[in-house]
Amino acid sequence: MFFANPMYLWALLGLAVPVAIHLWSKDEGKTIKVGSIANLKESENAQTRTLQLNEWLLLLLRMLTIALLVFILAEPFAKSKTKNQDLVYLVESQLLKIDTFKSSIDSLAESKAVRLLQEDFPEYKAADSVKTVAANYWQLAQDFEKLKADSLVVYSQTLLSGFKGKRPEITENVNWITIDSAQTTAGIVALTQLQDSVEVLEVKSTKEQLHFKKFVREPAAIQNLDTDLEIQPVETLQVYAFAEDSLQTDLKFLKTGFEALSTYLKRPIEITDSAPNETPQEGILIWLSPSDTPEFSGTLLDYQPDAFASDLVEQNGTHFSLTQNLTRKNVVEQHLAEQLLPLLNLHPKLDEAVQKYDRRVLADAFATPLRKAKQQELNLASSISLRHWFWLALLITLIVERVLSRIRKQ
């Protein structure tokens, strides 16, 4: 038996109270003159023994009442044993492609519990074929309690792309081990049609970083590349601009930035001045005005001064904000053209294509889920409350004590 609030057990010192009451309530003996006690000896001894027995029972019952009240305040509970495994091994399915690692896991599975780091954590068997599934590590970590294990050993690639959301807090003890497959991957993630050539965007990834490389090929040479991507045509990017008189200078700097991007990227960008009542619904809208921003379904750049902003242009989804007035100095020093590049959204599906080749890893110290504090773990542990049993015992004790005290007249 355990107690959630053991400090209340100090109240057991109150057991001395009923003992003191019983000792102090002893009446002094009185002398009664009688003619003869010949007929009283036997009944006197029996009555005295009964009186002494009743007094001790009352004392014990009152002490038991106090003890039960103290135990109820201390919140007694019993731990239930729900975990039936001391140690479970979890293996990411993609690691089983490594022959040396697979041989080690096959040997381990003969004597230990080995499961796959996938949804529902299926049991690993060397004879079965394993389906390769990309792992969302932290999402799976939230379900570790389903394994009913005291400790877990996780073998994974610890790919950076597999960590999404907030770092979870769990009660299980996890030892996260990264297996370095020493793989360097490279692949083509975008093909763009230029005037008489094709621009190829290639990505190369190691466990430390991600590299992008652009090169141009003749259309006939594209067939020799190891890719099934379609060549995307280049469309003229439409930019609509409106600015109040006080912000015309800022608009000129923005137009210059887009023109620089057009020249560098070899992408046609058409900038059109727009009136407040002629708001387009597609493309890019530059709205430099303190008045309310019009409803717009495309990419919006408005003017939102922010003295604490670190960049000239702040992004929130498809909404961009110019955080300060533009000058020759901050346009050059903070590279305005580079900050305008995300507005063009040249490759909308780039993130999805890059994820296939991304081999960057996260350090084990940051990959391991957080361990909940001991007190939190105690509160959430599987346990059985005993308070209702103590309440029942207290009720029975009070009833017996009241009945006996009425009989004894104490």
C-alpha cells in the first residue's frame, strides 16, 4: 500500500488523545458499607471483567477511528502491475535494408521482444517480409505506452524530416540510438522549360546538410537523366502594385527587386500598377497603404511597420509584410531581392520532392522524447485507489463504537 500524501501520516500522533481520555476518566473507587458480601463476590468479579473489556474495546475503536481518518487524508492506493515487459526493442523498417544490421536484429529477435517502429508496432519476424514505411518519430513516441514496457531501445535513422510537431513527454525510459547508414543521396527535384533549354534543379543530401544545384541541358539530353518528372513550362509572373503617395519610394525599390529577380532567374515578371478598385484575384499583389487590405486569393505583400522585425519582409503563409521603409542602405545590406524570392513560389511542390532525398539527421540528444517528472509519472501511473474501502471501514467502526458506548454509557 502507498500514500499519495504521506505527510498526513504525522497526524497518527493523535492516537494518544483517546488513550489520555480513557486514563483521565477513571473514577476513584468508593467504599460502600454492606452487611454481608457473601452473595456478591461471584457477580462482582464477572461484572468487573465485563466493564474492563468494554473499556479496552472502546479505546481500540476510537484509536482505529482516528487512524482511518488519517489514512483517508493520506489517500492510500495500491499499484497495479500493468507492464509485463522489462525491455522492448524498436527498429525502423528502412534500416533492415542494411544486411549487417538485419543480421544482428535477426539474432536479437530470437531471445528478445523486437518490434517495428511503425503504427501499432507490429512484431518483427525474420522470416516475414517487411514493408518500408517512413516514420514520424514523435508521433509514434506518443503511443509508446501501448507497448507496456518499462524501457525501450529505439534503432532509427533519426532523419530530420521525420520529426514533426512538438517534442512529446512520455513516462517510459527511452534509449534512442541512431544507425548511420552512411548514405549520400542525390536526385532531380524540378525541371523547368526555358526558351531553348531546360533548367534542372538537383538536390544532394548528406547527414549534415542539404545542397541544391542548378544546371541547364538541351531538351534532347533530358531523356538521359534518371528522373520521371515532367518539364514545367515557364509562365509570366503577374505582379500588381498599389501604393499611397507617401510609399511610392518603397514601391520603386520593390519593383527594382522583382526586376533583378527576373534577370537572375531568367523568368518573365510583369509588374502592373493597380487601382484600389481594380484588385486582381491571382498572381502577386503589392498593397502599400494604411487602408484595409482587399480580399485576395493570391500572394499578398502589404505594409505593416514593425520596429522589432529582423527582416525587411516577414512571411506568414501566403501573406508577406514589409516591416519598414526602404532605403538604399537597408535594401543593399539586407538583400531585398533575396527576401522577395519566396513570393514567386517557383516550385510549389519542392518540399515534397526534396523529402524523398533528405538524409539529414537529428542528434540523439534532441531526438529522444522528454521524460516526465517523477511526480507526474506517479500521478499518471496505473493504480487502484483504496479510499472507498477505508471509508467503509470508518463507517462500520463508528457504528460499533456508538453502539458499544451507549451500552457502556461512556
